[in-house]
Amino acid sequence: MATQYAIEGTTAKGIAASVERGVAEGELAPGDALPPVRKLADDLGVSPGTVATAYKELRGRGLVVTRGRGGTVVAEAPSVASRRPPRIPEGLTDLASGLPDPAFLPVLHPPGDVTPVHGSHRAAPRLAALEELTRTWFRRDGVPAERVTFAHGALDCIARLLAVELRPGDAVAVEDPGFHHLLDLVPALGLRMVPVAVDGEGITPDAVRAALRAGVRAIVFSPRAQCPTGAALTPARRDELGALFQEFPEVLVIEDDYLAELDAPPAPTVGALRPARWAQVRTVSKRLGVDLRWAGLTGDAVTLARHDGRMLMTSGWVSHVLQETVVRLFTDPEVARLVARGEAAYAERRRALIDALGARGIRAVGPGGLNVWVPVRDESAVVNGLRTHGWWVAAGARFRIDAPPAVRITASMLLPEAAERLAGDFARVLGDAQATYGG
């Protein structure tokens, strides 16, 4: 714990408020350890039960996490803090962002004239044209889409689905390694994460079976371009997972198809097997631009009705100006061709990096998406070592719970010739680390 910050309070709420204040003001940083329960109780002159209650409240609100014998620490993305990506040191090549190459993003053209609305759009929150385009988009991959609705991006959608279905303390199965923002979101909602292992075909049946038997109330996973490994479901894996979900019809199955293209080969979807409770969410920010905070959602009738009921009580609807912009992009053939060129370029760049690393004996994976996942022994040594060579990559700790260490490299803007230089530097860094740590 940061020695300059002293936790105060004589009640559980007071102690929790003191910790929250320290996090909000930056006195307690992500990863800082809180005192053991008994020590803090002695320091404050309260019972251990009072401190334990305070820590439980903080865990339920996503401010701290407990790591077994590692104690209680401030969460990596505490729910009261406004965390932004770290500033990239000047002169480094950014390979940590996870973002697409702007060269393959279309220029956005919102409607020139927006007719004033009398009242609200609550009675008709979705444009009929975009509803039909969204149905077609899902059905192209065999996803049932009798009903569709919209949200403000994938995380907004997933948060709402979990909030209406689960209660604080309930368990959610998540990919491990997985999408770091989701790993931040789940504890911030007061939910418990159950890690599910991932291989080249996505979440593994044995891990899913164990999570379902452990009593998870929901599971969230990606059917393709899994972040950070790039894994994609195969038809056989999809069928095996679907059979498992049929055994647990009360579990909400959420597919986050965040990188679904406008026109691409079909991706196997568990939704095609129609679990009792399921939803698939798709976004366009990676393919059409990060300013498009729009997502399409399909699923069973109950799940969609609960989502829309909660949305109508809060934001109400997605801006019709935004919806009209998405319609224009979906129907523009030039945009479709630009997206296709980007997909081809990303595949070439991922493969160039994987091959360059492989030629030097370094295993890396990245069959889809924008990133390459490289298992390593010491994340910090690799991240800091590559920094000295001018590269800024992401430590895998932000993406994993129990999974082995690795680093994530965003390959979307890494040209093949640069991939050779990076691979050479990577090999040198590993050689330096081996010499330092004795093999």
C-alpha cells in the first residue's frame, strides 16, 4: 500500500469511503495492497469483522480484488477512477493499442440535415432501415435474427444484459486470457469472474463444463477474433459447446462478435443452436471507426425484452443521427471494398509477424483480429526490453486471470518489413533475459 495514504474510519462504510477516496484521488494506485484485515482493525481500533465488511463492499463495487494469499489490492481499473491508456513515451512505435489502421477506416458522413423531433424517440427507437440491415448482417453468418435491437457499443450492451439478469455476487464465466475491458467491467458490476481457458478453437469445453457446474449465471465469449489470442470457433467446437449449454438452460450465453465484418466468411455461432437464453452483440467501431458507438443485438425474446426495458428507463435509444450514419456506411459499396482491403492487410501483417517470430524460435498466435499473442516467461522483462529498442507492446497481465504470461502485439499497422525488425529485437530481448535469469 502507498505509505503516504492512511485509511480512516470507525465503521465499515467509513472505512470503505476512505479507501474509495484514496483511489479516486490517486493516492491508492491500481495494484496497491490494502492492509490485512486484522492489522487495519488494530490500527483503527475496530473489530476485524468491521474491516472485512468494508473490504466486501469494496469488492462488490469493483474497487478492489482479493488474490488469495496475495491479499486485497486495488483493482486494475477501479470503478471510481477515470483510467486512460498510459501515455506512450515519445519516439516509441505503438503496438499496444489494439486499434485498426486509420488507412482502412472510412470518412464518416453524418446526415447533412437533421429534422427536429417533437418529443422523444421512445415509441420508435430504431430506424426500420437499420433494423433490416442488421437482420441481414446476422443472418449472413447463420445467426437467428427474428428480433434485433441496438445499444451504445458492445460493453454497454453486455453491462446491461448482466445487470438485468444477475445480482451482486453472482458468477460470470469469462475467457482467460480475455478482453481486458470486460475483465474490468464484471467486478465493477459486483459480479464474480470464473476464468475459462482458451485454445485455438476458442473457449474449451472442459473449462466451460467446470464453470457451468460451479454455478455461473452467465458466460461471455467471442466466436471469432478472440481478444487477445485471435482464436475462432470451429463448427465442431460450436456444437460441443451448444450441447453443454442445453444442459444448463438457465445460463445466459452472450457471444461478443465485436469484429464481425460487413462481408466475410461465416463464423460458427452458438446462437444457431438456439440455447434457451442467449444473445449475440456485434459492433462496427473496429471496422468503421471508433466514433460509431453503435451495436446490434439479437437473441431470445426474453433477453432482448429485458435489455430494451432497462435501456428505455435510462438512455432510451441510440441517436437516430448515429443510426442514419451507420445505414449510409452499411449500404456504401466503396466502404465495403475498403473494409475488405483492410481485412486482407491485417491478415498479411499478422502472418508476417508470426512467421518472423517463428523463424527465430518464438511461438506466437493470431489467426484473426488485429493482434498477435506471444507467450513469454517474464512479461515485464520483455515489455521493458522492447521499449529500449523503440517498441511499445502490452503486457499480458491486463488480459488474463490464471492464464500463463504473454505479451500482446497489435499488428494492424505493422508493415511486413517492420515485423522483421521487431522479431529480431524480440529475440535479442529474450536472449538478454535468459542470460540475466540463468535460462
